[in-house]
Amino acid sequence: VRDGNTVRAYLNGNPKPEIEGVVSPKVRSTSDRYFWGGRCDNDSNWEGRLDEIAVFDRVLTAAEIGSLGSPK
């Protein structure tokens, strides 16, 4: 989640972020290309599996994040 200059990564519906940091406002937050589990130059790629990635055009609340994996 990017909210202004703050970036947070949530895992498995946990309401507490696994990773949190600050990003310069000069870093572009919109792009037409995204890379999951690696870099565009194929360096430092992650070895493993990514599942159920979602991208939203707004910041989600903790309750919304927690309900993403829940059956309706």
C-alpha cells in the first residue's frame, strides 16, 4: 500500500504491515509496467511462488484488506 510517502506490505490478511518504509515523492507511483518477484533487468529475482496479487487505485482500510481472502 502506498499512501503519500509511506509504503506498507501486508501478508496473509494480517492487519499489521510486514514491511513499512518511506519513499521519496519523486518516485513515480503510476506505471504501465509492473514486475512481481523480480526486477525488470532480471537481477535479484525471487525464487518461489506468488499467489493472488491485487492492485487497487486507492488505499484500502485494514478491514478491507482483511476481508480480501474471506469467502462472501
